[in-house]
Amino acid sequence: MSSDPDADLMRRVASGDAAAIQSLIGRKLPRVLALATRMLGDQVEAEDVAQELFLRVWRNASRWQSGKARFDTWIHRVTLNLCYDRLRRRKETPANATLELIDNQHADVGQSEEVSSRVEKALQGIGERQREAVILTYYQGLSNIEAAAVMDVSVDALESLLARGRRALRSILMKDADNG
């Protein structure tokens, strides 16, 4: 039995099972859209990325090899690559990548929106790889091991990117607070 929960579904997709691809899209679309939206800052572009991703899944399902990489790892990597392609084309950084620094369940909504806006702006000021590490771990909920696999770096390298990213965010946010 495979440790990848999507292996059987991918085998069904590879055999041309339309219900399997619909099931896969239903399971994965929300996370793909969230990742692409945070990276690109544009819901419409994120939807285009998701569509391209699932077309690739459908077309290449027979080539996907269970055990080589988890399906979730693969779709995160492809989604990020598609986002970076779009970012290179428009020559700008993501506009809507955000990192929640407060617990929304216990925060005033207005304050939460203000903090999100400040963090969104600060996240634009850190390096791409640091931003990628922060989004994968804090927003996509990936473990350090999973995020490192998506980024094709060691866990130590990921932790270093996270530490530098958090320091850079903290510095930007502190300067912003001092100026505001």
C-alpha cells in the first residue's frame, strides 16, 4: 500500500476516469488557488494557474510515478513554477501574499485586516525564496519536510530561509510601526 493518499486516484486519472479527475480537483483546488493567489496577488491569474495545473495533471497522469514524489509535493512545485513564470512575465513581485501574525478567532476583524494589510506589504519586501518558504509553511500548512521537498532544498536550508524571512518581516513591520 502506498503512503501517498492520492496514488490510487492518480492511477484512475491515468486510465482516463473523468470522475477521478473531478474528485482530485475537488480535493486539491482550494489549496492550489490559495497558493497561487498568495503568490500572484490576483484571483483571476490564480484561477488560470489552477486550470493549467489540472490540465497538466490530466495530460500527464500516466507519467506520474507513485513513490518518486508525493502528489501534493508535485502539485505545489508545479503551481509555484507556473506562478513564477507569470511573475517573470510581468516583472513584479506578488502583490497579495500575506502572513497572518495574529489569531483571527480572537482578534477584532478591523485590526486583523489592518495587520494583514501591513504584513502583505512587508512580505513584498523580502526575497522570493523566503516568501515562498513562509507561504508554504504558514499558509499552505506544509511541514518543514514537505515544504523543503517542494522547494527542492534541505530542511536546514528551509529553516534558514524561514528564519531570515521572519527576521526580515519583523524588521519591516517594526519600521512600519515606528513610521505609523
